[in-house]
Amino acid sequence: MKKITVKNMDGTMEEVDLVKSFGIVDINKDFVILSKNETNGEGLSKVYVSEVLETSPGVYELIGISDDVLWDKVKQAMKEIVQE
């Protein structure tokens, strides 16, 4: 799995696994699904979904998805990816 470096909200850098990246053309935004190789209490893998901006070559800043309308578009895009 490809590794990328992300800048956390506190300014620290962290290397994570890139599960999938995708764009939503009609809103001109890019998103990522990431893994930190963590599991929840039931043994399932945790993944993180975020808007992403490349701030410098190979370094990405994650932007939280706080808008419900945007989150609905992201969920729809992920459903389409799974169905392909």
C-alpha cells in the first residue's frame, strides 16, 4: 500500500497508508481514504476520510468534512467506488 505524509492539525507530520484517493468533479475537490493500521474494539480496521490538499510535493494537508451536504456527496462517491 502506498504511504503518504500528512500534516496533522498540531503541525506534526505523520506517515499513513493511502487506501484510495478520488475527486468529485462537480465541486472540484479531492479526497482520501487513509489508514493508520488501527482497529476498533471489534477488530475492524479504522479508516479516515478527508478532503486533501497537496501543500508541497509529497506532503498533504487534511481538511475535515464538517458540512453535511459535502459529506453526503463524499458518501455517494464512495458508494460508487465500491460498486465499480
